[in-house]
Amino acid sequence: MMDADGTTADRTTQGRGTDTPHMRTTEPEASSTDGTIDGTAEGTTDGRTDDGTEGTDGTIDLRHHGDREVGPGLVDLAVNVRGSAPPAWLAARLADSLTRLAAYPDAADARAAVAARHRRPVGEVLLTAGAAEAFVLLARTLKPRHAVVVHPQFTEPEAALRAAGHTVHRVLLAEREGFGLDPARIPEEADLVVIGNPTNPTSVLHRAGTLAALARPGRVLVVDEAFADTVPGEPESLAERRDVEGLVVVRSLTKTWALAGLRIGYLLAPSDLVRRCAEAQPLWSVSTPALVAAEACSGPDAVAHAEASAVTLATDRAYLVERLRAIPGVRLPVEPRSSFVLAHVENGLAVRELLRAQGFAVRRADTFPGLGPDWLRIAVRDRATTEAFAAALEGVLTS
């Protein structure tokens, strides 16, 4: 079994990778009867494969993200970034950081701020170029024998694991169960488990106790909390939990602070695993402006700002849900808890194209394992945008 210990040189600064993991190929295995998948996904009927390549109908692409959906003249309901720019106070801090670009980045202050934000020692924080880099570093560092990714969820963790040569086993959560997780679904032999909370794209918020129950001796449990601060009070976050064995929490500043282009995130983990991930990280991979953002967004005033934004988001989401539920032919499988809503419509891919013709971009969801072409992910926006979108969607579905 794998664990997060291992032997490594002591490294407390963000570091340089020296080795490239050996790439290996594996033959898909048959699916089991408990929803743990190695080849053909249980409940998936569109011919998609489990290896990150296209299936027989060419629909799977683990690297497809919402930014591919947007385009000139389209109202963006595909990308889950709140706002079109950072708030003015943050933009000013970023602008000021440009005067320091001649010096190499120094992560010390930003690491300390993030550590204080989550009540953890500095040695348990690693700043990364977005959450995506955190998943790559974990994939390069860990050597799982039985890696499990719980789907539907953000596909970059699986893509990173496969790119590092690891075989990935999928556990697919079902609509009939509200896309909720029963810990018994996770195989006992799993030594790496990855799950999102809140989960993208289902907008399900799992209970913290349910996720903590996945911990086992010798198992690394990775919880993607990129959207945690979209939930008022972050009631189910594990970011401050140091008592859960093998826990890794990955966070992002992209969504709430409109910083997708800056690339800043971080992972919280036992210090020995942080050191190992730092060894795999290119030197100075996080820029000075990104470090300034991490420090600025971790302070008490910024946390209060994020909380207020989450409260506003909840109101905007409630209106979107109300409007969607009033449209014949739209089904919402769960009560959404984050900055996006998963919706089922017949002929979803065609509906998506018709919406584009009406000026709206939404996220196709058939590139998330476990979902098919009749699912769409819709980002929460302000009331006026929601009203215009709902009218367009109703027109498409009733025409």
C-alpha cells in the first residue's frame, strides 16, 4: 500500500523537479458489478472509454473545459468564474506587484498567509500554479497501486494521473442516488482516492464526515475544494482538518476572485508529502503577482469578502433554479450548492448549439465520466442574465 511518508530530502521551499515519471501503458479491464470501473463505465451508454481517449463515438475528452465553449458575442454560462475581473482592491495589489518583477518570486509571505487562513503550519502548504498544477504534482509524486477517482467530477486529476502513467479506476455516482457518495463504494484496496467537494459538475456538497470516513492507513485521500468558498460558511470543508490520516486538500483562487489567467492555487497536506511535491515542482513556477494574490486573498477582510460573495451567489443560484424548474423539459437532479447547476434536457448537444445561436454558451457535460449528451452545466450569473438565458432556453425547448 502507498502512503504519504516515504523518504526524501528535507525541502521547505517550492522546488524543482528532477525526474520525469516513467510512462506505462495498461490494458483496460472489465467493469465490476459495484460501479468501480477500469474499462467500460457502468451506466454509460455512449461508447466512451475509460483511458482518457475517445470512445467509439468520439465523445470523451478529459481535457475539455468550459473555456472551449465561449466565443465572441456569447454570454458566458460555461466557465465557473464569478465576475469578469478581480475586485478593485485586489487589482490594485496585483498592479503594484508588477514593480517587483525583476526579482525572483519569494513564496514565504504567501505561504504564511495561506497557513494562517487555514490554521495550519507553513510546512503543510504548497502554493501551485492553479489547482491543476497541484494535481500534476501529486500524480508525479505518488505511486498508487490502486488509484480511484470518484466521478462525475473535474477531469484534470484523472488526466494528470494517466499522464504520469498510473492506471485509474473509476467509481461512478448515480443520478438515482442524487450523485451522493456511499463510502462503501470505495474499494478497500484503493490507496489513492480523489473526489471533489463541492463537486464539479454536479454541484453536490458532500458531508465532511462522509469524506473523512474514506481515510484509511496507507491511503491518500485527495479532496478538490476549488469551489469550497462558493458555499457560505464552508460547512463541509476539510481544509483545517489535520486529524484525517493521509488527507490532501486542493484549493483554488480562480473562481471567486476571477483569476483564471493568473494561475494560483495551493494544496494542504502533511509536511512530508508537501516536501515531496515541492521536489517535483519546477522552481519559481508561481509568479510574483500570483503570490501577491494568494497573500491578499487569505487575509480576514478578503475572507469576509468571499463570504459575502457566497451569500449573493446563493441568492442568484436560487433564482436560476426557480427559472429552470419552471421550464418544461428541464430536470435538475439535485439541489445545487455551488456556482453552477447541472441540468438534464433531451438532445442536450443540439440544445447547446441552439443556445449558441441565441447568444449563450453553456458547458457540455458529456465529457465528464458518468454523464451523457443530455446533460448541461450552467454557471450562476446575475438575475438579469438568468432571465435572458431562461427565456432563450424555454424558446429553444418549446419551438
